[in-house]
Amino acid sequence: MLRIYGGKVFDPANGINGQVKDICIQDGRIVDTTQAATEIDARGLIVFPGGVDVHTHVAGGAINFARAMTPEDHRRTQAFIRSQTRRSGLGGMAPTTFATGYLYAGMGFTTVNEAAVPVLSARHTHEELNDVPIVDKSCLVLMANNEIVMNLMEAGDYERAKHVVAWYLNAAKGYGIKAVNPGGVAAWKWGKDSKELSSPIAGFNSLTPGMIVQQLARIVDDLGLPHPLHLHCNNLGAPGNIATTLDTMKHLEGNRVHMAHSQYHAYGGDGWDTMRSEAAQFAEYFNAHPSMTTDTGAVLFGDTVTITADGPWQHLLYKLTGRKWGNLDVENETGCGIVPYTYKPSNLVNAVQWAVGLELLLLINDPWRVFLTTDHPNGACFWRYPEIIQLLMCADFRNACMAKLPAKIKSRIYLPEITREYSLYEIAIIMSAGPARALGHRQKGNLAVGKDADLVIYREDHDISRMFAQPRYVIKAGEIVIDDGDIRSTPEGREFMVQPEFDPTTEDFLRPLFEDCYTMSFENYPVELDRIENPTIQDCSRVQ
Amino acid sequence: MYWGGNPAECHPRHFTKYALMPKSKFLPNGRKDRTVVLVDIRETKSVKAADLFLQVRPGKDFELLTILRALLKGHDVGDREIAQTGLDRAVLEDLLSRMKASKFGAIFFGMGLSMTRGKHMNSAALLTLAAELNSFTKFVAMPMRGHGNVTGADVIMRWQTGYPFGISFNRGYPRYNPGEFSTVDVLVRGDTDCAFIIGADPGATMPRPAIEHLARIPTIVLDPHVTHTSRIAKVHITTAPAGIAAPGTAYRMDEIPLPLSPAIDSPYPTDEQVIKQIRAHLEQKPNWLPDSQQTLASQV
């Protein structure tokens, strides 16, 4: 029982833009009035719904491989010393699980979506998510390079493919479907990639990436999943890839789709020497197609580690940088690559990437469709989000940063011409209300009566980055978890999942294929529900 | 390709279940569609399974790997350098041309490589060779781990602390330094005044000073069996064997977790039950940890 009074509330889901309003909380939910045992004097403070991260990599085989590969970073990073309320851990490029929960909550984020989980190792991902405290969680299942699904698509058996995808989603205890470089990761098993939407994939006769994305988008809608197809396009990171990205969006016209980390997919030029921003082209198409959402995957300068299911791209990055490279193939399902990386302002390619991430956030008109991410840890670590907010809200600061880049950059980017500045209301949309809506979380990113009492209270500050990095209070499910930088309590979060229906004969179809394709027995494959802490099952309702 | 391992005796299911025999969409004839190479210092029982056996001179793995990497890049390598590995040029060139011509290569390396002269340098050289082969064809490399759920311990330590082993919590947060914080080093230095050992038998493998230290201090062992370590321990709690009489999870060598379903009941408690009980009793003691006072300093 908690009452927060006198705060300026930014609650875009209900059109509340800085009005002074009391918020009452009881049993983890927002209520009309309450006999408050605790009161927070929020006069002069700013109240936001808790942040929602639509796309991050915080748990599972890939990030855990990245942790193993970067001990040199752990040593220099922020250490969390154990206390009565807190486990020990390390921050940095690939934070440990407990630290991940503390860092997200410490920044006012209360819900995170792990964006890439192979079904085969989903058990591992859930075990890690159980060790991420405070925040609520969900995860997306990798499906665009699964050989069983691809064979069905090639054979034109859409119905069966749909049921198999539904079965996989149930088995993984996932929340939605992720497609990474459709067909390209399967081709990587042949040492190849798949860069064009209408060319057949290595190892298949007629199946193309275009067929995969179209069918997966349709499957997601037919199953009524709360979150649309979450798509990492083909040809990530390559100069000139805007053509592939536009082609992909055209293939998906009329479908719901979430375009992940679009910063990596909006480049022009025909080589590293001529690479330029095509954020304007992306934004123009995107603005005209309201069934799409995107997150930016923005880049900030500094050290990080890149991890993606896009195996062939990571091999290229290893060859470009000569740094460490980890590769994980996941049987017939997907793959993964890990390469530490440093984004340098003096590097023209990196400078273009930095600009593209901001340009997309500034050129896309509707803040309800573009969300704040860095594709953690690929573009930068999630705990650097406040720096991006500052770049969005202060044009002067942005211009000062731009002045430090090589002069040649000016002709390759749109940023110098953009004067737009985000308001606090718009920030509340791109970091909370928007991603909550895109994920189909009706209880999140919303401060109306009956919604989850996840919220964050900031001090108004001319230093925007400091304001968002060090909230005054963070409240999760009605409990004060962060009090002026102190971790007060570390409750367990919930995990969201969906259980779409599938034809009961699907298991009979899959069982013999398991004998052929998998090294794990069919019975051992699905993740047991009792391994998951506080599972919360979301409805699948047919999408209109 | 197996290097410094003897799967026929140490990983008896590896040939049949994973690496050599399985038939698949692109390898319909199973073993016949594969080429198997074994590199080792002696003829083990695994030689019978191989198409090609390269007997490297003991302690010359690093040199052989480096020569292969040089030849792969088209550098000149002298006959004398090749001869010291115990092999000749024709064999190495044949091997490399087969590797480059393969559709998908996999190298599995064992403790014959990673724990002999050169140690982690050998592993690094082999991993680099595998990475560089990807300029020609798809190649991967993976270690063949020891017995027990060693991979599982690795995986969990990594997500909780960032490091796989050799971790010290002395300062209240994890620090890593193999050679300083590894179990054997801590014991040899006599830096610990209590030992709690689960699912391992250091008494059978560690050097004498380490074992003598274990015998000196209160050593507590959780193990289903009587072991070298349990004999010198002050306390041995017999537990149910995992996977046979105790449920749980084991991580396979490729870090895929498998659920364990016990086949029989045991009169003994599981490791997990024992640890939970110890923990519950410890929690009765006054908490010596500080209140949370450290603030979340912004990251640099």
C-alpha cells in the first residue's frame, strides 16, 4: 500500500502529459485510492511507467559464451559486492545475471524481452532468466533457420508448418517468434550466406528467404500471438543493404512485423569506403506503413561484444577486425557468432552507424512505432540508454558530439539537418508505453487503474543522462526496489509466455523426425513448466 | 578429426550418437560419407575408427598445429621443422587438402592436447587453425570434456560470476585468475581453512601438498561413493547418484542442458537437498554481511 503524491506524471498510454497526479498502489496494481501505509512525496519529481526493453540479449547460450570470452572486460568493470539484499556480480559488456537485474532496475526498466532463443537450449535460457532478479521477462524463439520448418515451407505445407511452429513455441516456453537472417544461418552450415530475398537458400531447391518471412509473419498472425514476427533481416551490417531491407518490408506489406535493430539495416553505398546512411529511405517507407514497428539498435562509441544468431556475419566481422571469434551452431535449428568490438568515432563506418541509429529515432514520425534499444550488447550496453535519451532530447548536445566526428561524415548522414528534440512525453513512449504495446503487454507501460504498478520516479535535471541513469525511486509490482541508488529489495520477476494451440497429430509427425534430426530425445526436449519461476501465460487471440 | 583424445574408451557414445555413424539428409550413408582423422602420440583403440592416423611426437602438438596454419596460408616451412613433429610433408599436405575440400569439418580435442606441454597455448593454436579454415570451408572445434557435469558447473559459474572457474569471492565480488585462484593453487598454498567438495575427487589427482592440506583442514565431501578424498575428509555425506537416483540437469559438452530422470530410488538425500539443509542452518546464524550501502555508481 503506497501513495505517490504531487509528481508530474507522464503516462502516454492514457494521454497524460506531465499533469500533477497522485498514484495509489495496492497488491502490486495501481488502484483508485488506498489507505497508504507508505507515502512518497513526489513533488517536483517526474513519474514514468517502468521501462520496457523490446529487444535485448541477457540470458542463454550466446551471451554466456560472450561472458566466457571477455574476462578482460569483467576485470575493469563495475563490481556488485554481495550484501544482505544482493548477490555479487559484474556489470560491463556482458553483465552477469544478478547484475543484469540490478542494472536494468537501477535505470528504471522493469520488463525485458530476451530476443533470441534456440528451442534446443531454451532450458538454459530459462535457468538464466530465473537468476535475473526484479524485472519481468519474456523470450523469443528462433524459427527462420529451423530445417524441419523450412522443409515444410519448401513443400508448401503451410498448415503443418504453422502447427509445428506452435508446438515449438509451447516446447520452448517462449513468448513469440524471432527470425534471424532467414535462411542465411542455415546456409552458414555450408559456409555460405543468404543475402537476397528471392534466391534459393544453400541446401534447398526452391526455398527463399522471402518465402520464409512471408509464411512466418502469417503464422504469427494466424496463431494470434501478442507480439508480431520479430525480424532481423537478411544482409545485416552490409553497405547498400537498404535494398534488401526495403525488399523485405515489401514482402511483408499488410502483415504485422517488428523490424529489429533497424540501424543495422539502413545503409547505402557499395563498399566500406562509400558506406552512407539511408535512414531517410527507411523512415519514408516505414512512416507510410502503419502495421510495422521497429527498434533502433542504436550504436554508441566504446567497447562492446557483438552476439547474434547471424553466424556468417560474425565470421565476416572476425575477418574484418582480427579479434576473438566464437561460433556456435545449434544442430538443425540456428547458429550464433560472438566477436568483441570497439566502435570508434574516428572510424567512418562506425560514425555512420552512430548517426543512423539516432536518425531513425528522429525521422520516424510516430514514436509509438519506434523504440529505444541498442540491441544490447551489439550496438552498446543497455545501461547506456540514458546517453541516447540525452542525444534525442538535446539538439545542442547532439551537434557537439557530431562536431567531434571526421569532417567527411557530413555528406554521408542526415543528422546535421535534423533539429527535432524529443519531449519527456515522447521518451516515455519509446522507452515504455510503445514497446509494451508492441509486445502485447496490456499490463505494462501504463499507469491506469488496474495495471501493474511498475514505475520510475526521476528528479528533474538539466543533465538528462544523469537524470535517467539515476532515478530517485524505482517501484516494481508495488514494491520500492531502488531508493536513490540503493537496491532495497530484489523480488523475483515473472516470466511471460504463450501457449498457442496446435493440432494433436503434430507430435506424431515430429517424433520420427526427432530420431533423424536431433541428438536429444523427443521426451527430453520440451522445457518443463515447473522449471520457470512465476510463469504467466498470455492469451493468444486472433488478430484483427 | 580427433586430436589428443581417445573417444573409443573415454567418450564411448561419441562415435555412434554424434560424430561418425549418424545418417542424415546430406550424409545418407553415415560413416561412409565421412572422413575421420585421429592425431595422437600413440596408437589408441580409437585408431581403428579413423581413416587417417597421424602419430605426432610427444610434446610437439603446438609445432604441428603451427606448421599446419603456416602451410594453410602458403608460407614456406622447412623439412627440418616438419620432421621434428614426427610426420612428413606429404602427409600434412594430404591432410590439408582433405580439410579444405570437406563440406563441414569438426575438430574435437582432448586432454592429450590441452593438458600436455604447451597446455592452453595448444588449445589456442587449434582453435585458431579451425577459425582460419573457415576462409576455405565451414570448420568448427570443440573440447572433449572430462567426466561428470563439468560443463554444467562451467556454464552456471559463467552466468552467475562471469567466469568459468578459478574464481575468488574474497572481496565480496567475483575475481578470476587461473594459477592463483584455481582449487589446486589455493590448496597448495594452504590458503583455505575449510573445504567443501561436491562431485569431485581431488584426492585422486591433485599433487601431494594439496592433498595434505585437505587432510589438515575440515574437509567435507558429498559423494555417492567412498573416494580418495572421502577417506581423508572429516565428514563424508553419502548422497544419491545424479541421473541414477537423483534428478537434476546435466550440460552436455556442447552446452545443451539435459534433464536427468532417476531410474531408481535411493535411501540417501540428493546433493541439492543436503546443500539446502546446510544453507538453512547457516541462515539461522547472525548475518555478518553488511547492509546494502554501496550506491549504483554510474558506469564509465
